[in-house]
Amino acid sequence: MISPSHAQTALRPSWGAIAALQGWYGYAYDQPTRDAAENAARARCERAAGRAGACVVRASFDRACAALATGNYGEWGTAIAPTSDDAGQAAAKQCESHLPTEPCKVVVSVCSR
């Protein structure tokens, strides 16, 4: 039998997000709300990017995994899936649908459980 405190933990939201801007990215996971995850991912991305501009949230997810893949000329793809591997494969496939001259690479994959 699952204890009440364990059941509450299993049912609580666990949000994550990935934000990106021109080769820079940031991510967050295990956040209590979608807004908290998106704000944390944007802040992390903007710290990395410096004065390059405002980062954009590319994926938000609750109790799942997400990945961001990029190509050599700015192409990108994101995906959300049950596992990190599945998210990475789907993000690379989406990125490659934009016809990069080289295969897209997964630059970040993160899970929020």
C-alpha cells in the first residue's frame, strides 16, 4: 500500500522547460508550476546568452522528458516523450525535417518526474 505522503508526492506536478536563443539554451526540471519552469529555463538561458537577447521557451512538460536538437544553420527541433532517448530522437528528427546540411545534434535532454 502506498502511504498518503508518497501518493501526494507521486501526484504533484513536476514541470520542466527548455528555452533557447541562437545556440544558447537553458532548462529547468522538477518545478511546482509551468510558469516556474519556464521562468527558470529562460533565466538560465539568458545568463548563458548574456546580452544576445531574450530566450524563448521551446518546450514545457509535466512529468515527462524533453529534448532540443540543433542543426548547423540555426535549424532546431524539440520533442516531449516518456524517455530521454525518445525525446532526443524525435527532436533530432524534427530538426532534420528543416533540411540541415549536416545531421542535427541533441544539445539538451531533461526529464521532470
